[in-house]
Amino acid sequence: MASSAASRNGAPRGGGGARSLAGGNLRSSSYKSRPSQLPGSTLRRSSTGSFAAAGDDGVPGRVRVAVRLRPRNAEEMVADADFADCVEVQPELKRLKLRKNNWDSDTYEFDEVLTEFASQKRVYEVVAKPVVESVLDGYNGTVMAYGQTGTGKTFTVGHLGDGDTASRGIMVRAMEDILADVAPETDSVSVSYLQLYMEAIQDLLDPTNDNISIVEDPKTGDVSLPGATLLEIRDQQSFVELLSIGEAHRIAANTKLNTESSRSHAILMVHVKRPLIRKSKLVLVDLAGSERVHKSGSEGHMLEEAKSINLSLSALGKCINALAENCAHVPVRDSKLTRLLKDSFGGTARTSLIVTIGPSPRHRGETASTIQFGQRAMKVENMLKIKEEFDYKSLSRKLEIQVDKLIAENERQQKAYEYELERMNQEAQNRIAEVERNFAEALEKERLKCQMEYMESVKKLEEKMLTNQRKHGSDGIIRNECNGEDQVVSVSDEVAEVRKLLQNETQRRKASEEEVNKLNTRMGQLMQSEAGGDGEILRIHQLLEVETQKKKKLEEEVMILKSQLLQLSYEADQSRRYMERVGSGNGLNGTDSPSVNNGEKAPVGTLFEQVGLHQILSYLESEDANVQIHAVKVLANLAAEEANQEKIVEAGGLTSLLMLLRKFEDETVRRVAAGAIANLAMNETNQELIMTQGGITLLTMTAADAEDPQTLRMVAGAIANLCGNDKLQMKLKSEGGIKALLGMVRCGHADVLSQVARGIANFAKCESRAATQGTKNGRSLLIDDGALPWIVQNANNEAAPIRRHIELALCHLAQHEVNAKEMISGGALWELVRISHDCSREDIRSLARRTLNSSPTFRSEMRRLRID
């Protein structure tokens, strides 16, 4: 279908103006092109508030509504020049006034009021951005534009802003924020772009796909369009190109009110998938404008299009009216538009609506209708629900990849460390060998030098001695001729010469000794250098110890990842078996949990083989908090299997868990430890061990300190299991177990209350059995500790598990005649009568009737009150 000339020349949507009918060849509909811009400027900036958060009314799920005023277009400036605008906005008060006449007006309040000067960025931040942030957190979200034709809906929602980035609409800005937040390697973003034309859903990305069926999940009621094209988005540019393609295929026409009037509702669905939050969906809706035929001048096929648009908008208005008035029936199936928006109004999505209006007094009726629509939509409250579905396969695959990377990194570091150690050892050996060689050479040189000097000294002495002997021989001849006095002088000179020689030799000896001392000193220095080599080896050993610690740390991290992987596999296996039971009609009630198939080995059991129970228990004392948390989680999963409980207790696991409760303030450790103790407390032998080791006192202290509902649920479950042991009744009361159970009702969480009710029912059953056997005579310990008012108050609780346990507790308390008077004065008789008539379970009804008929006190009171 070809586009009209007026729609292709870039005329703004709010252009209005008369439609050209020359030649009579103007088609009634055409594929719609993108409008250029909405007139106006950003002269005024308003503060951006959290439009979609819980507002002043404190209702986070209520539909948030903003109103946006379009400035006058060229045609209105001429036609309405003598008339004032019919709308006056007060953005600071979030109000607008709709004038009836010159002196009277109606005032309306909205969540946000946007003037004609509001920028596209301002509109996005107050209307759509909080919804986009909720979608990234895992909620479904919807942003929808509603209003008369020509008031700027498509400009607000779908404008691309090719020439001016400041004029980009909600679709483009929303995708920018989504792509900026997701991680490309783990997350995925995909889109479908559709139009609802003449009650037929058509694919704007594949025009041949022009009749897509709506599929509704019979269990959840979720609506999907499996036949629509779903394309993955990697970057902003490809998304803008897809929008351009889709907008080119969207049907539009030229009317008297708008040169480019949308003849279909455009719906953009953005699907965000993440590893943990598996899927969430953002729906951006650009509704076709409502129009009055006598004003728009629609004829022929355009008239049929207008009828279809008005019918679908009327169906949407009826649904919103029914939701606003809390009607029992909401006519969702009257139109495909309302079926597609089922989750957006009255469902689980966070929804923002922007209604667009014009200032012209000629269209005051349409403006009033649009404002009324927005006012009714503000009364609709959705039940927000996070779309959190754990993708165990994806997470397991991610953890396996991480484990492989850590193992490969550990092997690489180990090889590098071994190579570096070998290199340093070789270098140290080379240095030591070089030092030894240099020392030996220096020592040999000094030895040869000393030997040469010594030989030279000896040779000189010998020469002197020969010289002295010759001289002495000649002197003897002379002395024979001389007198005896000359002989004495000659001998004295010889002695003096020898003494002088001896003195010189002594000095040389001292010099040699000093040289030896120097050599010894140098040798010591060389030895110290060798000791330095030993220091280098010592440093290498220290590095080796550091690397060993790193290796141990990596082994602990690998153990953590393996335990996480095994835990996830175990939970996935449990969930699969549970779903199989549900699918086969053997579903479990709210207080039971899926049991492990005896024919198969639970995945968590492989921890005994891969890690070892004693190793797991040793990790409970690790200095790393993460290691401790994962170790206690693994121990809790192991304790869930009865076959492992005896091994855990024998290995000291129960004592370790109680120590964790005593000394740890970390909420996660306390919660998981309490859950493991609750699993162990299902065994009667373990129950007595828990009491002997002071477990009830620790559980009572944890119940008083904890605020987290899940921790309180685990503690209440453990105490409830202990309440089922006949031998522990008095000890439970004396150590504060019953008061601890009653104290945990402050939380108000349904799961905690269910465990409290189960514990009271177990305790009352044990007391009833003891009274029947004659081992108990006094009043109920539950009544002594003040449990009766809470029991009566919750006997008709809306939650079936709580109500069933309380009904059983009342019947068991009433079986002991000594409790009858307190129960009558506390109002329990009326609840027993109700149970005997209205209880959904036949066995409890029969037990209540037998109890009332067998008690003289109850029968007497019933006769007095004339109760049948």
C-alpha cells in the first residue's frame, strides 16, 4: 500500500489541516512513515523523579499515569487565535485544569504533568526509565501511550531522532539503557515488532506474516505470540534499523485531524534473558488515536479502520473500568488488544501510561475523554511479580567453564613455578660453582707466591752463608798472623751479621703470616658469598611455600565451585522429580518436600567420594568466610538425606553445626546451619543428642536474634521436629522452646507461621498421647506458656497448612479433660464446633466430633449455649 504524498513529505503528526482530495485518487490507508518532530523547545526543565516507584499512595503496583500537553500546531494557531487553550497545566503541583468556560474548570491530579516544553529526555526519565530498570531486575514492564489522534503519541514513543538525537523517543532510549546494562557474553536481548490492524496481528518485520495467533498458557495464563519474528539485538544501530523497517510497514493515512494518522496499534516487545533471572519482557505500545468520524472525515475503508480502532480502545476502556471498580468479571477477551495487554493491566507487570492531549478548545470533548481514561487507569493495581526462574543448565555450564579455567590457570601457574624454580636452582648452582672455582684459583696463586718468596729467602741465606764462610777462611789466615784481639772482633761481627739476618727472616715470616691471615679473611668472604647462595635458596623455598599456599587456595576455590555445581545439580534433580510427581497427579502439599528416589544415587552424595566428609567438616573452620558458607551449605544438603545423617553425627558434624550457631553472626551461615540441624532433628536419636548438647538453647537464642524470615523458618522447623518427641516435652518447656516458637510469629511470614503451627500440633499430639497412656495428669504445657490465644486466633487462618495444623492441635488439646475449662473461656469451643462442621478434611471433622461428644465439660457448655 503506497504512502500518501502528505505523509511522505515529513509533515509533523500534529499538523492537522485539511486533507487534499484533488483527483480523487488518494488511498484511504498507506504505510506510515516516521514523523519529523514534535514542535516545541526545552525552555523549561523539571526535576526527574522516580515516576514508577511506590508513590505518595504507597502502592508500588499501581499503574502510573503521566499527561503530556502538545503545543498548538500551525492550523490551530490560525483557527483558535481568538480562543484560550482549554487546558491549563500546573506541573509543580502535578495538576491540570480543564476549562468548561471562561469562569469554571475541572481540576485533575496525575503522577506527572508534562508541559508543552517538556523535552523527550524528561519524558523518558519520568515515565519509562523506572519501568526499564524494573525489567532489568526481572519484572515484566509496559509503557503505553494513549490519546486523541494527532496529539503526539508516536513522537513520544517511537521517534527515531535521525537528525536530532535530543528528539529520540522512548523505544530508542529504552534500548540504549538495556544494552548498556546487559553483559553480551551471558545475557541476550531480542525484539518483536507488531501491529494490531483490523483485529489482526501483523508482523512489522515480516509483512507476509499477517495473521499471528495468540497462545495462552492454560496454567499460568501468560500470553505469547510464537508465530512472531524474534530477532536478537547486539547493538543500538541494528535496533534502530529494525525500527525503521517496522515503521515503514506500519499503516497510516491522511485525515482532517492528522496528515499521518496511525491506523494500527504498534507493539514492540523486548525480551531480556539472563542466567539467573531467566526472562523478563518490556512491552512498548503506541496506540492508534481515538477519533470522531465527523471530525476526521473518514470514509470507505478508512471508516472501517476507525471503527476497528475505536472498538479496540473501547474494549480497553471497559477492562480498565472493571479493574478500577474491582468487578468480578473483566472482559479481557473482547479484543485482541486487551488480550495482549492482559499482564499490563491487572497482571504482574509494572505499567506506566502516558496520555497525550492537545490544547485546542474545539477538541475539548476528546481531551476530557482522554483525561478520564487516565484517571480510571490510575486506580488499577497490579500484583508485581519478579520473573525469576533459575536456569540450572546455563548456570551449571557457566560454573563448569569457570572450573575448567581455574584448573587450566592452576596448571599453567604450576608449570611456570616449576620452570622458575628449576631456573633459579640452576642459577644458584652455577654461582656456587663459580665462587668455588675463583676461591681455588686465588688460593693456589697465593700458595705459589708464598712458596716462591720462601725459596728466594732461603737461597739468599745460603748465599750469605757461603760468603761468610769464605770471608771467615781468609780471616783465619790473617788471624794466625794477628794477635788474639783481632780474632775476637771478627767473631763479634759475624754474630751481629747472623742476628741481623735472623731478624730479617723473622720479619719476612711475620709478613707471610699477615698474608696468610689476609687469605683467610678473603676465604671467609668467599664463604659468606657461598652462604649468600644458601640465602637465595632459602628465599626460593619461601617462594615455594607462598606458591603452595596459593595452590591450596585454588584447590579450596575449585572445591567451592564443585560443591556449587553439585548443589545445583541436586536441586535441579529434586525439582525435576517434583514436577514429574505433579504432572502424574501425585503432587505434594505445601508442608512436604520432594524425596529422593531410592533407586538413584543423589548427585550430592558424590561429595563423599570427591571431597570427603571430614574434609568438608574441616572447611567449617576455614579462615575464608566464603569457604565456610559453602561448606555449611554442602553439609545441609548432605543432612537432608537420611542415609548420610548417621555419618555426619559420628564425624562430629552436629557439634560443628551447633558451634556455628553459637559463634557466628553471619545470617547466611546461621540460616543454613539451622536448616541442617532441622534435617538432623527428623531422627529421634539425633533429637536427644541435640537436646543433650544444648541445641534447644542455641535455637532459642537464634530465634530471638534473627529477623530474616528464612532463618526463622529453619529454626522453627528444627524446634517443630523436636516437639514431636514424647521424651523431650518437659525439657522443651523448661529451656524456652515453646516460648521461642510463639515469639517467632512476630515475623508474620506464612512459611514461618506454618512451621510454628506444625510444632504446636506435634507438641499437642504428644501430650494427648501421654494423657491417654496415663503418664500425664496436669494441664497442657502449651496453655501454661500462653499458646492458646494464638491457637484460637489462627484456627481459621486463610493459609491451608497453618489452618490444618492448628485444627489438629485444638482437637488434641481438647482430648484431655483438664484443658476443657481454659479452652471454653478462651473461645476454643466455638472453633471446635466449626471444625466439626466445616473442616475440609473428614478425619479432622470426625476427631472434633468425637472429642466434643466424649467430654462432659464440653457437652454441658454446648447444652447451656444450645449448640447442636
